[in-house]
Amino acid sequence: MPQQTNDTSDDEVQLHFIGNATVLLRYGGLTLLTDPNFLHRGQYAYLGYGLLTRRLTQPALDVHDLPRLDGIVLSHLHGDHWDRRARRHLDHDVPVLTTPHAARRLRTVHGFRRAAGLGTWRGQTLQHGGSQVRVTALPGRHAGDRLLSRLLPPVMGSMLEFGPVGGPVRLRLYVSGDTLLYDGLDEIARRFPRADLAVLHLGGTRLPGGFVVTMDGVQGAELARRLDPRLVMPIHYGDYTVMRSPVEAFLAEARAVGLADRLVHCGHGEHARITTVPGATPTVF
């Protein structure tokens, strides 16, 4: 069975799905973390305005077991994406690339001095050794209802473009963030044609009153069809009591719209290796 390594080639990225929207990414000597959520099973995440949700799964890694990080990509400031364990125990000097709303709070309230707010279509580059990643903030909409959208924190998707320092982009990875499907996402494909991998936040998160604030299986499959990535990996499902759409719904819908050969079903705690080598298939282990 393939083993995870500390370094990868210029043509591959390794992903470790820790749970919910938390993924550890390695490219060359570069290490990134998305949406750090390390609450344990049975603990509650605070979603604002008195709303709590209970975690149903255990993270595959504890925050204390993380390797040294070159950066964190945070889609938005919600308790199931940046929790109290992350706030207390992550290195406060690590760069955090996120929305302007989240960056202000992380800097002024929580002491993450290198939190940087990215406006939509703006980016920032991180480097380590001979490897770099350009992180560009992309559109996202957490709610379809206009009033509800004012109550939820702003959210961003992100495009991660990996490559050698001073060299061309070798691999593009799209992370949707907690967005619903809407026409504003179509611009992503026009600006970044055919990403190598789309990592989609699903779950069909349902708030009191019946408001759905993340994509369900049908929306996720339709977004994948529109953006036309080379591969698709679902995350953000089944971890909290507010999530009502199981990953099986997405997998079935994706197969129905002709995306069966693009699916990378990396379960909680598993690793995936994505490469740009012609003819190579993704490895899950």
C-alpha cells in the first residue's frame, strides 16, 4: 500500500482528509491546511445567534499532531470551520488566507497576526523551499435567502495553483467553500479552465426554518458538471447534525450526469495522491 511522504514531486499533490472541511495538503516541501476543525465527537460547534450543532465524527488527526504548516486556507469564520481548538492551539504566526471579514477578527481578537483578507479574484503566494502555491479567492454564497445571507459570515472559494518557484503552474486545485450553487460560480471556469481537482463542500446543511446553506448532492454534481474539472472529491458531509445530504446522494448524482470516472472518494482519515502525469489515475490509501 502506498505510504504518505513528506515531500512530493512537482507533478503531484497529496491530500489527507481529516474530516468535515479539513484537508492537509502537501506539494513538494509545502504543507497547507484547509478549514481547521478539530472538535471531537460529541462536542458542539457554535454557528452564531445561539445555534449549536453536535459533531458526529472524530477528526482523523488532533491539532497537536499536525506537521509544520506553511499556511492555512480558511473559507469563512464559522465554528465548524475554525473552532476553539484551532483558535487555542494553532501556531499564531502561520499565514491564514481567508475573507477580509475573517482576517480582521483573527488578527484583532484572536492574535493571528498574519491573517490576510483576500477580496474575490485577489490572490497571495506562499513558498517553501522550491515549491509555491498561489491562492486566489473565488466567489461563494452561503445562503440563497437575502436576509439570511446578512446573518451568515461571508464565504469564499479558493483556487490553489501549485508549481515550482519561478516556474509554471503544474496543478490546480479548486476548493468550493460553503457555497450554494448559483450562476456567479460559472465565472470560475472561464478564468480557470479545467482544474485538476475540485474539492466540494457538500452536506446539504439545513438550519432551523428549513434554510439550506451548503450544496446537497444534486447541487454538487451540477457544479462539477459546470466547472468541468479533471477530478472531483467530495468533503463536508456527515460530520454534524445539521448536515442532511449524505455523500452517497452526491456520488449517485455525479454518476448519473456522467462523472463516474472523475470521482475521488477519499473517506475520513484516508489519503489521496493526485498527479498530472498523463494517463495516471488518482491513488486513495
